[in-house]
Amino acid sequence: MRTQTAKWLFWIGTLVSLALFLGLTVDTHRQVRALTHADQLTDQVVAGKRVWHKYNCNDCHTILGFGGYYAPDMTKVFWRRGGDGITAVVRDPATHTTWRKMPQYPVTAQELADLVAFLQWTSEIDTHDWPPQDAKTRRTGVAAVALGVSAGAALFKDKGCFACHRINETGGTLGPDLTHVGSQLTREAIAKILEDPKKVNPKAIMPRPAVTPDERNQLADFLAGTK
């Protein structure tokens, strides 16, 4: 290959690559407000981000691709646990975490509310199905309804119940196995537990599920049928 030809190839390749890079950069900046729901970036969300950094949560947790890998990814944690679940873990981590124990920090009630708001906002950012395990959880609930599976079954996945409970060898072990709970408890008993676990059992470590009355009824119907 002649020297002049090589130079032309170099400059054409460089200019095409530069044009692609600039085009993708501009397109990303154009979409960032919509992808991140910037209109929902309230003062409380910003305060929650400061709480996240104040207690060095990134030392153990990853969020939006940045942080440690010792503890679970928190990008979509609000999908898995809900506000009440996050609050319960932060207030009493020894009870709600397994062998990788989370330390208990002196977080105030306001800081905790701000942190939950921040994690709720990050959960709604369009990360193009990242992290994949949370994307799978989200899609599974939607697909379950489309395939005719009960709304309660979809809610059980969507509300993050599998984080602590097992059904048919799938799920966590922090809470009781619910594979046959329908043969052990009546529907009414299940509904009462879902309404306020600590009212039924003061020693319960399960937080009050973040569900509406209709969702609670759907969950109770589903669990009552697991026999």
C-alpha cells in the first residue's frame, strides 16, 4: 500500500469515527432528561443522594454502574423491596441481612425518608434493562399477567417478595418458605399478616408491604391457593 493511500485511509477512518462519537454524544445528552426523569429530580431526591454519599454506601453497593460489589446492586432496589422494605433494612440491618451483615448507621428519620426518595428515583431511570437481574424481575411480572397468571402472582414478583421468601425452590431464605402456605393458613390469616405483620406477630422481622388494599387482596388470593 502506498504511503499516500495509507494516509487517506487514516484520515477518513479518523473523521468517520469522530463523527460517530460526536453524534452519539449529542444524542445521549438530548435524551438524558427523558431517560432520567429529570422533571422528578426534587430537592428531597437530591438530599437523598447526599445521604447516600454521607454514609459511603458506594463502598459496598453499586448504583448506576458505580460502587462496590460486596452487597446487592441498589440501582433498582425500590422495585425489589419498596419504601417500607428499604426503611426496615436501614433501621435494623442485623435482622434483615444475611451473612453479609450491613452495619447500622445513625441515620435520622428525615435522612431515611430522603434516601428512600433517592432510591425510588434511581429505580425509575431507564437503564436499558441494567442490572439484568432486576430487569428480569420487572419483566416477569408484566409477562405473568399477559400469560394469564394471576395478578397476585405477578405482584409477588413485582413487589420483591422473592427477596426473602421461597416458592417452589425459587427465592430467598430470610423469611418462611411459602410453597404450601395456603394449606397452613386461611386466606383471612394471610391477609392480616400482609396488612401488618408485627400486629399478628410482634417478633416478626417482615416490614409492612407497600401495597394498596386491592393489591393486598390479590396477594392473599394467590398465597391462599399455594397448597
